[in-house]
Amino acid sequence: MDRTDRGETERPAGGDAAPPGAVRVAPEPEYAFPRSLWRGLARIPVPPPASPRTWRSPLRGTWLTSVFGATLLVGLPVVILTGLMSYAAYGPQFGQAIPGDVGYLHLPFFDWPSSPSWLYRLTQGLHVVGGMVLTPIVLAKLWSVVPKLFVWPPVRSIAQLLERLSLLALVGGVLFEFVTGLMNSQYDYSWGFGFYVAHYYGAWVFIAGFVTHVAIKLPTMLHALRAGPGGTGALGRWLHDSPAETEPEPMDEHGLAALAPNRPTLSRRGLLGMVGGGSVLVGVLSVGQTWDALRPLALLSPRGQSYGDGPNDFQINRTLAGSGIDPAALDGGWRLRLTGGSSGVSLSREALLGLPQHTATLPIACVEGWSVTRTWSGVRLRDLAALAGVPDPDNAFVQSIETTGAFARATLQADQVRNPDALLALRVGNEGEETADLAPDHGYPARVIVPALPGVHNTKWVSSIDFRTRGS
């Protein structure tokens, strides 16, 4: 069947865009070995959505896709790297990151820094909020390349087959990571698998697809951005055109521009503004989870705006009732056990209050993206290590009264124990105000607070600390 039989007309000479509504001619596809196979597949009649006439937006094209791609090329590596940093912050060398044994996919083991104190707040805030901000751009990028997902035949060469496989990893990976990540941030676990295990392995599938796709498509993207829309170089004009003046991008070998474009109802400037405005709106409504000054705007926070009274009015991941702890275990009979030295030490809360107290203003940050700054008062961990007879521990194992779950215990590395602001906190307060006893939901009678440590490892309702050396 030739072009006349298909009812297609030639586009104007000289590379100019055809007027909206005109039917245009796609460049003849090139087939590689085995050509007979690919040509045979091409002759098979296909229904929508595989038919190129299905996709008729005049805004689609190589230039528009390249604009979205360039934005994601800057933003996605930030989300990827901060996600991997979060995994490292959990101390996989102690077997307490999830998943634990990841074989060849494990990151190099290193001690997560305990300074600056806001490090984990920054990295995890960028990961969660950055992922939310990029969501409208990811969706717009996928919309711009939808025709390529249904092209027929799906491949025309072995090289293109490899490209399509990388695209499958990229699209499947980004959708899986973003959907499960957003659902986790909203505490929606409708799936039947462990989030952290699936999110970690899914991240590596996405990273492999992302790196491969960038290597293949980077030259195309750079050329399209330099040449301007449709190779015209008329970037300023195209971004200022009204919908009535908006022209479809010319056809090219990439197959993104519409073969039979409709008349536009939205300009390119309008589309880019809508996508960018969506990202800004999501950012404004979510960044307050990790930026204290904007907390009233955090309307997307799944935990709402109120969590308690006075200094204890901040987020709670694990309530006392949810831990299953008998409240009677927190009364006057509670004792803190310190071990690791030649003999154990047992301290009541009153005895802890009688030791030298240290006050530090530190953030506490959660893997789910929220964080808050409070003033904490208690006994330095390094002072407790000295009291236990282990002045230079290599690590410390903290056990909660709670005995099961991720919140029940944590291993702290040497620099975290020795940090001068690392505390067994007894009291908490708003910045610049008097401190008050920890509320039961926040860890009374005592909890760990360590700079730059993920919130889940700032163990609440501490019952014992075992200070360890490599020889012990």
C-alpha cells in the first residue's frame, strides 16, 4: 500500500511544519538484519493504538520530549543518589538496612557521617519531596513518548531491540518507584509485598534503564535542544505563540510528532506552564514536612498538623499503644542497663537526671520525608559509655523495651556514640524554650537522639545500651 492509498500528503518542502490538521508523511523506516522479518511484521495490519493516526496532539515532537528529558536528567539523579544515601544511612554493615543481604547490589560499606546534624534531613527531604515534585514532569514525559510505546513493528533491528528493552526497564522502573514511593509516603500499603525490599531492587532496574537510555538518547536530546523546535531555531517564537498560532513539530525519524495532527487547543508555553506549575504546587504543599517555617503549608503531609501538646507536638511514627508496651513498664521501676565493661550498670531515671546534662538543638528526620527540629536534653552517650567502662566503643547496641519490629533496636557506629551532641534524651523542648519531659509516645522515660541518624534508629523507650569493642 503506497502513501496515496493511505490518504497521506507530502509535507511542505524545506522542513517547515505542516499546518494543523494536515496529514503528513512519516520518513521511510530503515530496517536492519534480518530485514525480511521486520518488513513482514510491518505488513501486518494493526488496530489503534498501534496505528500512528491514533496520536494526534500537535504539541508532541522531539523538541518537547527533549525539554522534559533535560529536566529529568537533572532531577532524577538527585532522587536516585539521595535514595541510595538513605540506604547507606541505615548501617547495612550492621545488617540493619532493608533489604539486608543484597549480594552484588550492596553499596560500599562506610560509616554514615554524624555531622552536619541536618545531613539526613537534607538527603531524605530531597529524595521524597524531589520525587513528588518530579512526578508531573515524569507523567508529561511519558505522555510525550506514548506513540513510541505502541509503534509497529516494535523493533526494526537488533540494536533497536536492545533500546526497547532499556525503555521497558526505564518506564516500568520509574512508574514502579514513583507509585510505590508516593504510596509509602502516604502510608498506603495496598500491595502484597514488602515496600523496602521491592523499592531497593526496583531502583536498580530503573537505574540500569535510565543509564542505558541516557547513553542512547543524549545526542538526540542535545541536538534537538540546540536546533530548537523542529530544527527551526525559533524557540522564542514557539514559546510565545498562542494556541491558534501553534504549529505541529515537523515529522522526523524519531516518530514523536503526529502524523495527522489536530488543531491545538493549548500552546507549548501553556503546556510547559501547566506541568511546571503542577510541580511547584506539589512542592509547596509537601516541602513543609521537612522545612519548619513552611509547616502550615504541608497539606500533603499524611500525619496532619497536630501531634501532641507543647514541646511534644511533633510527628509520631510509633505510638506507645502501637508498640504493645505495658505502660507500667515506664513507671518508677524502669531501669537503664549499661553493659560492655567489666560489670553492668543500672540507672533509674532520677539517677540519669542527676548526671551532667547536655542540651542540643537537633533535627529528627524520617525515611518517609518528614522532619522537625527540637531542643533535646539528656546525658551524652559518650558519658554513658565511660560510665559503663568502655570509653572508646567501636559501636553500641541500643535495645528498646519494645522487643519486635524495626523500632525495637539499633546499632550505632563509633562516631555516632562519640558525637558530643549524641544523647540519651530525657526531655524535649521547642527551640529557645524550656524543655519538658518526653511524652510516652515520644519515648519516655528515655530515647536516643543522634545527629544525622534516620529517625527509626533514634530508639524510643530505651531499656539497655551495650557498648562494644571489636575484641569483645
